[in-house]
Amino acid sequence: MSNVANLNWESFRTFFKIGMFTLGGGYAMIPLIEEEVVGKHRWIGKDEMLDLIAIAQSCPGVFAINISIFVGYKLNKVRGAVTCAMGTALPSFLIILAIAIFFHQFEDNRYIAAMFRGIRPAVVALIAVPTFNMAKQAKLNRFTCWIPVVSALLIWLLGVSPIWIIIVAGAGGYVWGRLTATPNPPHFNGEGKA
């Protein structure tokens, strides 16, 4: 098996495992994705992972699929993106298909209902942990901590669409980056002259 085929198989297997064993959707997958992609396989760095999360959140579509596409593309261009996306989507597709086929047999089962009640608090924790980790990695400080708080309040209390929050935050980040960017230093030739 070639290196590329090995990488495709390993990335498919990794994202299949993430898709298979993560409950609670895309945000609950973040700790597993980070552990596998950044920690175990070292396919991308921590800072790059944070950037990919921001981009995946800003793009339309399912968060987990978006991030798997970005990681796969970095690994092996279009073939890697398709491989990782399939690995992420296939477990959910198969599980939902099985539930659709057999749902009528256990929809009133009290054990199944109790299991789902027990899973809910764990899903909240799975979403909360990556949120705090991303806040630390984003280097929030006393000057920037108001941004997520105001954003959350605008969405929660005033019903502002998250799309507008993303657009305004992206535009504001771009303007801030342009205003605070240091100009490029002059390039010198071999004689020490600009």
C-alpha cells in the first residue's frame, strides 16, 4: 500500500471513529477531533486547528463535515477531503438508517428513553469543554472577552441571527488586523542597502 493510500485509509478510519463515537453533533466532536488530528496524528497544529474551527463555523453546512473536509484537503487535496467527509458522515447515516428501520420497535421503550435522558447532560459537557478550550487558545483577555459575551447576548436576548454576528465579527477582525498590522520591513540586498 502506498503512502497516499495509507494516509487516506488512516484519515477515513480516524474520522469514521470520531463520527461513530461522538454524541451531540459537531461541537461535541471538537475534543475528539483535536485529540486525534492534533495530538495523536499531528496532521495539523493547535493554532491551525483553531483557525479551521472558526472557518468551519463560518461556512454553511454541517460543522463536523466542514472541519473534516478542511483537514482532509490539507492532507491530500480533493481526495483527502472526500475521504474524511465520508468517514465523518457514514456512521451517522448508518445509525439513522437503522433507527428509521427499527424505530417503531423501541420508540416507547422506557430503557431507551432513560438512556437518552442520561446522555443529555454529558452532551452539554462535551460542548462546554471545547468552548472553554477555544477561548483559551484564542487568547481572550480583558480587552476582548466582551466580544463573545455581547455576541451571545445579542443572539439570546435580541434574537439577532448568528449569520450577522459572524459577518460583523469577520469584518471587524479584518479591519482590526489591518489597523494593527506592522508594515513590512525593508528588504536589504547583499551589501546592506535597501
